[in-house]
Amino acid sequence: MKNLPHPEQSDAEHVSIYEFMTYKNNLDQTVFLVDSLRTIGYDVVIVNQPTYPENLVQQNPPIIDGGADYIERNAMAHVALYQALK
């Protein structure tokens, strides 16, 4: 299934999660947080919880924002992911 775009975001505004995780250091240089964490020995897991239709058979179903879904469902998705990564 194709990921649906966020209703308030156009393709022109799209930034990858990796690109979004940056900050400016004290020398005003852009630093990629993922690279910094990997350099000091951390594993980095980026989880994208995309938008998806609530019902695949319904015409024009409500769209669920996966990142704003029920906390219990998101927690269980994370538990399953981390167990699979062991």
C-alpha cells in the first residue's frame, strides 16, 4: 500500500526523517544528529508511522495519522519492532 501524504504537506515541502534530524552547532554548521550518534557508538532506529486509511474497503475512509494514533497501538508496534531487531 502506498503511503498517503500528510494532508497539510505537499511533495515540495517533503523532507526525509534523516534530513529533518539536524541542528546548528555553535559554528552555525548544520550537523546531522544521526551521524553524530553513530559516530559515538549508538545504533539509530528511525520509525516512520505513516498516514493510512482507517478502512480499506470504505469509499473515502477517514485518514489515520499513524504518529498520532492510539498510544497503546503505537507502543505495541515499537515493542514488535525492537523484538525483531534483537
